[in-house]
Amino acid sequence: MARPLRSVRIARRMAVVSAITVLGMISATAASSAPAPGTPDAIVDNETVYVIADATGAPRTTVVVDWLQVQGIGTFKIVDPAPGVSTIESLSEGFSPTLAGDAVSADVTVDGNGDFFYRAETDAALPLEVELAYFLDGEEVAPDALAGKSGRLRIDIAITNLLERSETVTYADSLGGEASAEVTYTVPMLCIPQFEIDGTRMTGIVAPESAQLAITGNTLTYAIPMVPSPVAEASLEMDARDIELAPLIVSAFPKLPASPDFSVADDLLELRDGLLDLRRLSEGHLQVIDGITEGIDDYDLSAADGAAEGLASLQSGLGDLGAGAEGLAALSAGQYAYLDGVISGIDTGAFDSLGELTSAIGQMRVAASDLATGTAGLVTLLDGQIALAEGIRASNAGLLAQAAGFAATYSADATLAPAAPDFQTLATGLGAQDHLLGVLIDGGDPDGPGPQPAMPGLKYTRDQLAEVADGMDALADGLAALEAQSGALAGVPAAFEQLKAALIVLRDGGSVGGQTVPGLGTTRDGLTGVADGLGQAGAGLAGSAEDLAMLAEIPAMMEELSAALSALGRGGQVRGQHLPGISTTAGALSQIGSGLGGGVDDIRKGEALTEAMSAAADAYTSFLGLPDGAEGHLSFLFKLDGVKKSE
């Protein structure tokens, strides 16, 4: 696998600077050239800041090795800022920089490309603080008191980033508008302490999980990537014998090690829009149910109860008529008039609504069945969305495994080790995404235990809709049974038509079943037969009245139906069980959609913050300052004293 270009450049730069530094420690040559004004084509200023510190991290000396890469043809005057610099020393033959105030000046002659090195000692404030503490068998021990001792040794390192920044970042919110926020952060600095451990003296070593191990003979080198924001801490623990410790080297670079994938925000917006569509669908179902309920409430069923009472009165009247039939001979004319009134009072049109009632119940049954089918469709839709989310989660898990695999592969190769933290950080970000997808599917708290309430998942919503669908199926079954029972009411108008026809024959005489029936104008002997017929008619009416008694129950049944529909729409008790209504589903979908919108806003804010931090790291290119128009590169190298036994 090819070595990353940036890593190659950094390694090459450090090798050249180190070589020049060693050369400068052996000898330094001063040379002068005639000054000549001019502007080079390009300047690259590479600064490596060497900090020499004691074993606790307290700095003693700060040296900046400056590598100036000049492009052009001719003689140029280079002015390099040098605040806090006390002494300088050329590390290139024929290069004679001079220090005047807070600037280093030099005249250079270049024929195409020229490389010029010098070192400068400075007391400028460092952007990082490195602190080490040593513990032997649980007790803190000064470094100079550790040499030659044995026991359980723990070394704690703390690195503090002093480059704090505050700025306002802007980003597109979940509604497509522009939002802004005040953020405070530290300029990202990738710090890599390298602990060299003598494997012949140190055993039982416990290092941080992020540590990368390189083995050279008996020497174990643990490199621990750290990004202080503002403080990062780590510990290395071991069983030590006859303690001696090599100097600790800490490399630091302005760099944001890794950036999470923020494209999930677009996926979350699509999911939110889908949930809002579901909410609008649920609200439409709720309007349909409200309309049916209002229609039932507005329908006047008092006539059904009155019809049952009227039939009972008619039955009583016929009984009285039969009992007094023998006396009708003298009162035939009056009875004729009375019977005429009875016939006129029988209005069969009053029962037309019974047929409409059966049709209305059938329509409600169809509506309930349609609602059950629609709700089941929502369940199927949610099943698809759950499957999609779980597919995304599975894909995310694959990426996580690949990132972890790359981190392990890069860790095993010393040449690739600097890039391994990038994959480790990517794996951490993918793990966080896996958690968010788990919350979306199964519910939970997106930011972990805390004051924010947990949100329900897609599976919970799916189960709630499934219960609604079952409830609608049960309602449709009940309406079907009611519809079947109400079919018997269709025969009521015909029965009254027959009754009315019989009374007319009773009054006027006529044919019944192919036989001639005399009217009330017949003789007394005929009235006896009529009395018997009236008795039989009253008995038949009594049997029909029992079947028609259900008319009095229709208002209560419709009230119960209205209550069930109301519970379906707004929630309530149905058959002794509490049923969450469609309004609950719509509200939950609205809350989830709002929650996803808030999550997108947080992700977009995090993306803006990450971009600001990355830009700040890219802009931190110089410790002392750059010549006009120069491109800069900056790195730090802290060297802390080791622990040695006295000679």
C-alpha cells in the first residue's frame, strides 16, 4: 500500500531539519553577500520548534529551526519575523542572516531554487504545555528520585492546548434557512508522545488503547496520538526493575486528525420529511373519523324509540277492540269511524328510515374496514422504513469494520503508523452513527443518559399502528354483525302495509287470501268472527313487537359506536382497554420529525464547527511569523529529559 503523500513530506522535512540541526551543532559558518533588493517568485517557510524540557515537562530552551525555500533567479532580501528571539545561527554555508529587533534579515542569491537554514533561540510563549508525573507503587515520586528503583511504575502525561478561539459560524438549518452560533474551540493540534521502554527492565506494560507499538530489538516504543481540547491525558503503567527511562519525544502538528461524515444529515432530512408525510396522512384519517362521529351525533334517532312505543300502543288498542267486539253491533257506525281513524293514523312512510339505517351501518362498516386497511398499509410502510434504517445501520457496521481493519493494518506497519489514528477516529465516528441509527430504530436517548428525554423508535411507532389496525378490524366486524341484525328491520314497512290493508278490509270488506271478508256494516253474528280475527291479529302483533323492541336500543348502540370512533381518533377506552388514538400517532410523528430536525441542526452546527477548526489548523502555519508572501509549515518537537542513574 502506498505511503500517504503528506506523511512522506513530513518525514522528509523532519529528516532534513534534523540533519541540518546536527550539522549546526557541530559547526556554523557565517558568510555575507552583497545586499540586493528584489522579490523572489515564491518562499516556503518551514518552522520546526524544538523545546528542551526537564523530566516533568518544564521548558528550559526553545529553539526554532527555520528552513527557507526560495524560488527565483537573482539576489533577494529576505525579512523573517522573529519576536522574542535572542540569538540566531546560520546552518547553511554562504547564508548570513542578521538579527535586528524582532526580525531576521538576509540577502540570498538564488538560481532557480535555494534552501537556507538557520536556528533561533526564543522566549516566545508556546502553544502547548506538556506535564509528566511519575508514580511508584501508587506514590508520586520526583523523576530524579526514581533512578535505580523497582516497583509498579506509572507515568501520567497531560498536554494542554492554549490556542483557544471564539467565532461565529453559519450553517444551513433543517428548514433550509441560515443559522449562526457562537462557538469556542482550540486550534487542533495532533500530539504524539513516544515512550521508549527498555523491554529487559520493564514488563507487564499497560498502555492506552490508542497507543501504537513499534519494537526495535529490546526497545519498545509506544506512540500515543493525543488531540488536547484543551487538555488530553494518558497513562503508561508497567512493572519496572532498576529504573532508567529514555528521553521522551513529543511531536505536535497543527492538524484536525479526522472529520466525521456529515452527509447523514441529508438522510435524516429525507426521513423527517417522510415522517411528516405520515403525520399528514394520520391527520387526514383523523378528519374522516371526526366527520363520521359528528354525523352520528347529529342524526336524530328518537323516532326509532317512538316507533317501538307506538307499536305497543297499537297492540293494546287491538286487544281492547277484540274484547269489545260483541257490543259493536249497536255502535257499528261509531266503530266504523274509529277504525277509519286508526287506519289514517298508520303512516308506513315513518319507517322508511329503517332501510337507510341499514345502509348507513354498512357504510360505516366499509369505512372502518378501509381505515383498517389504510392503517395496515402504514404498518407495512414503517416495516419498509425500519428495514431501510437497519440496512443503513448494517452498511455503517461494514464501514466501521473496514475502518477498524485499516487502523490495525496501518498500526502494524511502521511506515503507515502516522495515518492509523485517522482510521481509528473514523471508526469512533461510525460507532457514534451506529448509536444514532439504533436510537432511530429502537428508541432511546441520542446523546446518552442525561436530562434530555428518550425518543420512541420506528419499531415502537409500527407496533402502535399495528394495534390501531387490529382495533379497526374488530370495529368492522362489530359493524358487520350490527348490519346483519338490522336487515330484519327491512320487513317492518311491509308488515304495516299488510296491517293497514287488513284494517281497510275490516272496515269496508273485501278479499283476503282469495276470500271475501265482510265489513263493519255486517250483522252482529259477523262481528263475533271479526272479534276472533282481531284477537289473532293482536297476538301476531305481539310477536312482531318483540322483534321490533331493538328499535329502542338503536340510540344506545349508535352512541357506543360514536364513542368507539372517538376513541380511535382521539384515544380512549374500547371494550375495557385503552386505545391510543390516531391523534397520538400524528403527535408522535410530529415530535419525531421535530427531533430529527433538531438533530440535523446539531449536525450542521457540528459540521460548521469542524470546518472552522480545520481552517484554524490550516491557518496556523508559523510560530514566529512568515516573510511577506510566504507559504508556511509548522511543527513542534518537545524533548523531555529521561531518568538515569548517577555515574
